[in-house]
Amino acid sequence: MTDNEDPQPTTIRFEGPVNGVTRITLARAEVHNAQNRQMLYELSAAFDRAALCDDTRVVVLAADGIHFSAGHDLRDRTPMGEFKTVTCCGGFDRPGAEGWMAMEQELYLGLCWRWRNFPKPTIAEVHGKVILAGLMLVWVCDLIVAASNAEFSDPAVAFGMNGHEYFVHPWELGARHAKELLFTGDPISAERAYQLGMINRIVEPEQLTLATTQLAEHIAKSPSMGLKLAKQSVNDTLDVQGQWAALKSAFALHQLGHSNNMQIHGRPIDPAGVGIIRDRHRSAN
């Protein structure tokens, strides 16, 4: 490895391309693919690598283990200075809300927006639980193929927050169903997500990888220019609807939630949230 090469990733796998398809797999199954900062930057480097590979026509984002992702790894406090940042954010070490906002703007909103605008088709291959920041990784993808056992939830309101940082809930679910998801914190099933238009296809878990690969290879047969233009055209309609402006507004409210929690609880999220979510889970069962 030369000085200019990135080290081999340890939290994801990069495979391919095969038949025009590259697979990026979240590989922290031991913690249900909770996203630490290392994983996010390794994922960013993997997307960049796929973008620069002319033989890659389509990218599939998958995950090891029994769940796609449990969300943010809240135990991770790795200094931001250990990573090569990819947006224009800075001031990560500044005290108070300024440093915290800079970190989240880089790691969450900034990276998600880059991946949403990735120039090639992306497909999320989803199974098990998809919680909070797990939704962020799914929603940046163009298509979603889900196993029948998949469940999607954003219980951030229980922590005194408005939702995860990539706030596209109304576009993914519609306004009223987005409110229900957030107000209740209850998960929605793959079947319900399909009915709402959030996912493209449902398959049995044992068929998930095969079905996703077949879809990706089918798409990869199309000209790369046509795929790029089609994706940009659809994304442009979302931009005209004000998606980016709405994201920035929701992100600002997200920071207000953190600040309020810091003043009241001395930490960025309400610690009572864990108990609320556990009680809901017991009631559901």
C-alpha cells in the first residue's frame, strides 16, 4: 500500500464489480451494524471508489448479520481529527453546540446528501431491523429491496428529538404517515412500507441477495449515461419541491433538540428515551 492509498476497511466490505454491479456490505454484525465514525468514512471511501470505477454501473448496499442497522453507535467518541473529512464543515473541537453541530453536519447530513447525489443507481438490500440512522442509509439509495422480515423505525421523538438527521420522512412516507412514524416510534413492516411506496420489492429472506443482484444486473445493462440522466432528472424534481431546503431546516431543529437536552439533561439526548422505547416494545409483545 502506498502513502496515497486508504487502508483496507474493517467495518465494511467492497466487492466487485461483477456484471456491472458493486456490492458494499456493512460488516459490524456483532453490534447490529451500528454506525461508528470509522464505518461512515469507510462507507464514504467505498462510494467514492465505486463512482470512479467505470466498470461499476450499479451499487448494492447490503449488511451482514440479522439486522441491517441499529443506527448510530452512541458509544463512539473517536476524535474527528483522526479522519479525512469530505465536506466543508469545520470547528469540530469548538465548545458547546457549535462543535456538535459541525460534527453532525459532516457525518450525517453531509455524507447522506453526497450519497443521495451519487451519480450511479444505488439499491439498498434490507433485512431485519432498520432503526434511526439505519433509515438514513436506506433512504439515500434509489431503490429498496426488502426481505419480508424487515422493519423500519425512527423512535427519535422519545429522545426529545424531531427525527434522524437526514429528514426526508415526508417524501418517503407522505406527511401523515411520517408524523405517525415519528409520534408513535412504532416500526412499520416491509408490507406496510411497500404499500406506502417506500420500498420497491419484497422477497423472502433467503431470496434477498439473489433478487437484489438480478435487479441490479438488469439495470446495469442500460447505458451509463442514460442511467445518470434519469437519476438526475428524478432528483431534480425533489430539489424543485424544496427537499434540500427542508432538510436544512429540519437539521437546524435537530440541533435545537440537542441543545435543549443538554440544558435539561446534560447530554444530547433525553436519557428517558430508552425506557420509553422498551416499554413500547413490551406493550407490543
